[in-house]
Amino acid sequence: MIFWRVKPLEQILANAEKKSLKRQLGPWQLTMLGIGAIIGTGIFVLTSVAANSAGPAMMISFVIAAVVCGLAALAYAELASMVPVSGSAYTYSYAVMGELVAWIVGWALVLEYAVAAGAVAVGWSGYMHGILREIGVAIPATLMAGPFDTITLEDGTTVQGSFNVLAFAISLLIMLLLVLGTSKSAKFNAFLVFIKLAALGVFIALALPAIDGANFQPFMPNGFFANEQEIAGSVLTVGVTAAAATIFFAYVGFDAVSTAAEETVNPNRNMPIGIIGSLGICTIIYLLVAAAATGTVGAQPGGELAMSKEPLAFVLREIGYPWVGTLVAVAAGLALPSVILMMMYGQTRIFFVMSRDGLLPERLSVVHPRFHTPHVITIITGLGVSVFAALFPVRMLADISNSGTLFAFAMVALAVLILRRTQPDRQRHFRVPAAWLICPLAIFGCVFLFMNLSGHTELLFLYWTLLGLVVYFLYGYRKSHLALAR
């Protein structure tokens, strides 16, 4: 039986109360937290990836990804209001579907957080290379990308990468800051959110008036459904739905709000506001940015925008605002590391909760005597993120991250339906409207986008899951606190 060793909601809530954190975050801080986690590499970098895959029709891809993410957000909001504790989808799955499913979800969340942090680091490095080029600092082309990626030089030639040194360095720096106990205060996070929103606002204000309708033609050069084509010398999975599966990464982050549940004032009311509010605001911003980028310089596969490592800065330079483009690149350089920090921080929290449940060794969550941080988990996570960032391109990392995220989101939607059936009388401060329609649509949407990822990404997810099952049955199955309590 799959649904076994279920951890009762009452026990989860009781354990959280024993080690409760100070509740100080309101709806405004949560919304800013969500926006800060969502707006990052997805919009600053994946705009070019989407252009390469779908062309101008990436507008539709953004809408598809937003709808699926919105449906999942409703499910998250209901569970977050019922179970206001840390652990996100892992904790929800443990409470509803049992330990085995919870382990698989927690293992998949490594892809969402750790691999996503690597993707953001690669995106940051692209903007930093542009800034350094503008000020006359040269980095060898082979050190600007990993061995599975290429760099297009100013003369149009392409160079195979070997080791992304900047992405590697920023990941190690963030790891060091987390070990030392750097605080992510709500005010500091709000300041970084303001930088990102200001940069995107300036981009929209300058690029929208320069839109030329001719740049939207041909609108759907690679078709609607996922297919393989050779673009710029590489065989890629392209099409509107394939772009949506990749762009989904741009919306991931709203669920990070749920990890702050134990630090939220009146979480039953404020968690849904933070989750749904941040997602709605970011969706509007994304559509405006995508329309502006496409309409100004065109977004044909293999074109200049599609091949750019810093697409928004590139657009502004092309339409006559080179210095503003540099400022946008600087804004990305300042703000994106905060997303890396939050993703790595979220990963350590997931590992911490799994360790607290006995599914991972307790020594992994040992707290440093001086810095009072879980330094062992943080160092392991940081080293893994650094390697991902140094070796792999942003699209590959985003797709791999999406595979784990889509699985976790589908499990959350399923958990809502199971709880509606098994505990219909439990108090729900937020209820998914038409749950028996919305939640199945969320599950279908997640499965649909997963099937539109590249074949090798799906295989990597399968191998990662199998590895996780081996780890579980070798350790977690025997050491679980629920197992030892029996």
C-alpha cells in the first residue's frame, strides 16, 4: 500500500508548536517574499530561451504556464491555511499520503530548490559577463559557460564552454553567507524586490512604445506542440508547449511563501493572500515584458534575442538605450543573488524537516556552535549548486528543476482532494473554489507540461526518483521516527 505511515495533522502541528518561530510576517511581507522569489532568472534570462523555442508565440507559453501555476497555487493556499508549518509540499504529502510519497516529494524538491539555484546562478553570470564587457573587463569565452553550453561572440562565432566560473563563484559566496548566518530581513528583501520591479518597469516603459507589429510574424514558427528541431547547430525540443514547460520555471517561487508559514501572523488568512497575490502580480509583469521584448526586436528562433545571455539588456541597447540596458543588467546583477540565496535557504529547510522526521541523518542538521546555522546541510547544498551552475546551461537546469516542481505541485493538488474526502469537516480558512474541477485540472496541467519537457529531462527525473527510492529503503525506511515509534 502506498499511503502508509501517515503523519497526522495534529502531530505535525504539535511538533511545530514545540519549536515555534516568532510570527511577524503579514500579507504585505508575504507578497513581497513571493514576488522576490518568483521574479528572477525566469524573466531576466528565459525570455531568450522561450524565443528560441516558440518565437513570438511565447506569449501563449507564458499564459499556459501561468494558468497551470495558478491552479496549483489555489491548492497550495488551501493546504497552507490548514497546515501552517514549514516543509511545503513535503509536509503536506506526509500528512495526507504517507511517508513514501512524502519522501519522493521531498526528494523531488531537491530539483526545485537546489537545481533552480544553479539555474539562477547561470542566469546571473550572463548579465555579469555583459556588465564586465561594457566596462572593458575580458573573461575567456570558455570560462563564460559550462561544457554543455556555447557562447556567441560579438563577431557571430560560437565557442564551446568549459567551466562557468562566475556562476560557480556566486554559488560558493551565497553558501558562505548562509553558513555565516546572513539575515534575510523583510525590509532588505523588499528593497531587492523594488530593484527588480523598477528595472522591469523601466524596461516596459521604454520598450512598449517601440513595438512594431511586423516583429510578431511569423507568430508560431515552431508549431504548437513539442517537437525537435535543429536551431543554431543544436537539436532542441521546441514549440509553444515546450516553451511553456520551460517558462514554468519563471513562476516557481510562490510556494516558497509556504515555507514561511511558522513565521506568519494569522497564517490561515495571510498565507493565501501572499501566495495568490504574488503570483497574480508577476503574471501581469511577465506578459508585459514578453510583449515588449518580442515587439521591439523580434523573437524568431536562432535570432539575436533568442541567442542572448542577457535578453532584456540586449533589447534596450538595440532600441537606443545602451546605458539603461547596462543599468538593467546591474539591477539583475544586484537582485538575482537574493533568489539564489532564497532557493538554497529553502533547500536547507526542506532537508532540515526531513532530518527532523528521521528520514535523513540527524547529524546533517547539526547547528554550528558559533554561527547557529545548519552548516553541514548548507555546505553540502552549496557545493552541489556550485557544480550544477558551473557545468550546465540555464535551459537544462530550468527543465530539470521544473520536472521536480511539476511532480510536487501535482501531489499538492491531489492532497487537497484526498483531504476533502477523508476529513471533510476539518476547518479550512481558504477553500479552493470548485475543488473537484480545479484540482484535477491542476494535476492534468502539471502532467501535460511534464510530458512536454525534453526526453532526456524526463529520463533524468526517473533516474533521480529511483536513486531516491534506494536511499529511502536503505536509510529512511528503517530510521524514520514514525517507524521507530511503532
